[in-house]
Amino acid sequence: MRHSRTIKLVPDSPLPDPVKGRGTAWAIEHRYTKQTSECFDDGWGTMDQAVQEEHLPPATQIIEERVKSILSSNDSPDVHFDLSINPYRGCEHGCVYCFARPTHSYLNLSPGLDFETKIIAKINAAEKLREALASRAYRPLMLNIGSATDAYQPIERKLGITRSILEVLSECRHPFSMVTKSSGIERDLDLVAPMAADGLVAVYLSITSLDVDLARILEPRAAAPHRRLRTVETLAKAGVPVGVSVSPIIPFINEPELERILEAAAGAGATSAFSIVLRLPWEVNPIFQHWLDQHFPERAARVMARVREMRGGKDYDARFGARMKGEGVWAQLLQQRFAKAVNRLGLNRTRVELDLTQFRPPAARRGDGQGELF
């Protein structure tokens, strides 16, 4: 049973100032929090030490997890895939608007600072994927990687969990799509490009802004905008179908750039595009509004007024069909602008069709039980 809790926008104590390289410094309590504790002076100087540590940039902590399964089923009609794989929980990119932040609440961690500093790494992801694909009951379905948190966030360079997943998919000829705002996918072109040539891969780069200063505070540890455009070009030249996600669209923040982002992506070789308006579920709402007040105080009220105009007067509307696009005049104008731009630029608004017929179950490995008998 869920613990009912009101998420307050303004806490009892002052909110922390921005921290370089992090989307938020606010360790916001989540909706399942039952109690909090206060600092206590034990006479050993720990109060002074805590004050000093508050001024240090928070380090990233990697928590290894051995999962029971790695494939998640999709029951939302708003997205065009049946299964998803997220190699990590939490994301170092620190995007302040990330709709996945509230999932850290299920782990009794803060959707704020913990989400971007305490990363859960599913170290046996490839093993569990191999087991799932080897099941006699499994039938190939449309699969997306990184639908919640980025599969190529910085720690992937060290752990290589995403690459191990791609190795299994490549062996099994299983198609997949991917959404990322990282250039890390270039490392795995030796796997991605051959699969793309056979109609098994589509990649979408998330490009939220071309403004370096905005990107630095909006998504502080993601690749710079010009670097993402270079990745679009690299993928396109390698024959990988590549699209662009201009998401989320934030009124009066990155919304004025919509057409320019699409033009830059098309110029780099993107052939398709999609866009989603800002979503503010659960704890994302106060975190985002705090960010607005910190960085754009003169625009904050105007931004939220537009958001509510698209959400029937509320900060968020979770209904299928409405949550991705919004409703009302302003949402319709955004859709018209997007449609006009992609038509002019020759960008396809439909997803790339991937070939499910090439799938073959993974071969038995030595030590896998019955495979040793043959």
C-alpha cells in the first residue's frame, strides 16, 4: 500500500544553492518517506564536519545489483515499443526534468540528489537477457534500451553493461531502438552498424537545446549539444538510422529553439524526429520549479502558467494520450510548429520499422546444464 504524502514545493529549511555538475542539490524527501531525523551535536565536532562537507561536490556512488529479470513490459499506448531494458537506475546526467526521478523513491532514495549520485548498476543484465531470450516461450517484440535512464551515462565507460547487452542482442539478431543523449554509443558502432545494415537498429539522440549555457544547467553531465550533433553525423555516416528527440519542450526555456534544433539535426544526418512536452510527475514538479526559481526567476511564473494551460489547469496530467502532448491551444500550436518544421526538413515522424523475423535464440553455453550433454 502506498504511503500517502504531500510533496511540498517550499520545505521548512532553505533550499540548497546550485552545485556545479549536478542538476539539483536538493535531497528532496520522497512520497514514501515516513520520518526524518535531525542533526545532533554529539560533542565530537560532527556538526562542523557536516557543514564543511555540504560545500563539497557530491560524489557518485555506484551500487551493484543482481536483478531477477531485465526485460520490462510496456503497457502504455503512448510509446511504440513492447519491451524495455534499463541497465541502470538513476542517472548521472542530472537532467532536472527527468520523469524517471520518482523511481528512486521505490528504493527509499531521494528523487533529487540521490537520483544522480546513487546509481544502481544491474551487473548481471546480459546474463538475464540471455536467459529471457533462450526461453521457449519468448517471441521477439519491439525492444527499446534506455527508455527511463540513459544506457550510456558516464559510468558505462567503466562498467560496460550496455555493451554486454548489445553483444547478446547482436548474437541473437534481436532488433532494438535506443534513446540517448550521450556520445558513448560511438564506442559500440562495431556492433550497432552491422545490425543497422540488416534493419535491426534505430537510434534517437535527445537534443534539448543548442545553447551551451542552458544545457550546462538543464542536463549538466550529458554530452554538449555540439557533441551530440557530431554523434548524429557519425551514426548517419555509419549507416545507422538516426533520429532526434526534441524532448522535453519547456515553454519559454527551450521551446523557442524547436525549429533550430530540428534544422541542426537534419543537417547532421537525422532522418526522423519526435517531441514530448514537459512532464512533471510526483517529485519532479517541486524539483523543476525550484530549478526555475534559481535560474529563471523572471520567467518562472510565466513558464508554469503555460504548463498548466496545457494540463487543464494542473501542473501535470498523467492520462494516456495527453501526458506526452498536452492539450489546449498552446499545445496545438506546438504540434503545428513541429509538423511544419519536419515537413520542410524532410524528417519522418514515424518510427523506423525493424525486422523481427531474423531473431534466433542464443546458443547454449558451456556450463549451462543440458548444453554440456551434446
